[in-house]
Amino acid sequence: MVAVDVRDARSWSAREVKVGTVAPMRGHEAGLAELVEAAIARLVEDPTDLPTREEIAAAAVPPVPAQGLSMGQMVAFSGLGEHALRYYEREGLVRVARTARGQRRYDADAEQRILPVSRLRISGMSMRTLAELCRLLDEHGQHDPRVRTLVLTHRDRLRRTIAELQLALAITDYKLETGHLQPDPGAASDRP
């Protein structure tokens, strides 16, 4: 992943995000990976600083060129490795066209699927559920009630996990603030 300079990651817009010392990137050069890293950096600094719907919409990238994106361009754009992209294709999560020479070309549909698939996977959705979700989307579209049910169920699990992690963080902070993690001066040291 790309290291993000939080001082430069104040906006969710692709046109305003700076990564490290690189100038603001545009279009597919900016990539979702940089936008996601900037968003995470912003949330680490202030967990209540969630993006608004308008900010998410403003972060949309331009259309995929007519010839599609190559594997290398999709790697740079998505932040995923070639292995992960091939795995998603092999598992039927994303459809990828091929050139006459057999090279992968990611079209707009593939681009639109990569980020949600990778975020759902990172957030703990099983490959089986993800494959079912993609199958339902492909066969019936996003308005199928089963799609909504799968996503709502996952969201509920994710909220529970977040609550558990927030509790663990609060306990850790308490231990650090109260000195309960300080070594006992009279105890034998574990260090040589």
C-alpha cells in the first residue's frame, strides 16, 4: 500500500488527494488505492470524519478508456496485486475481456466491481457469500431483494465487529492511561 501524508489527505476527492510528495493525481492515475488510503488516514485521525454521500460521489474516477485498462493499470488503480485480480476473475467475481493476444483488459463493469469486491472481502465477507452476491447481481441486478438481504446481513456483522473492536480499543486505551501495562519493578524481566 501507498503511504499517505495525512496533512495532504483532507478531501475525499480524487483531484485533491496527494500521496506522499507526489502532486495531486487525476483520473485513473490517482487510483482507488490512494483514495482508500487517504480515507483511512482521515478516519484514523478522526474516527467520526466519515465521508458524506456527496464526497463519495465526488471521488468517482473518469470513465475507463474504450480499450479498457491493462492488468498493470488495474493493479495501479485498485491497489490489488495481480494475484488477487486473477483470483477474483477465476472465482467469477469479475469478468475480464481478453485482447487477441490474450492480455486482460478491464472494462468499466470490471472497474466498477473491483472496489466493492475488495472492500467486502477485506471487511470479512466470505468468498462463498461474495460469489453469491456477484452471481445475483449478474443475473438479477442490484434491485433483487436477495442482494439487499446479503448486504444488510454483512453490514450487521460488520457493525458488530466494529463495536467489538471499539470496546477492545477502549480497554487498551484504559490500560495504557492507568499504567496497568507498566512492568512491575520487582518482577524478573523477560528481556535479556
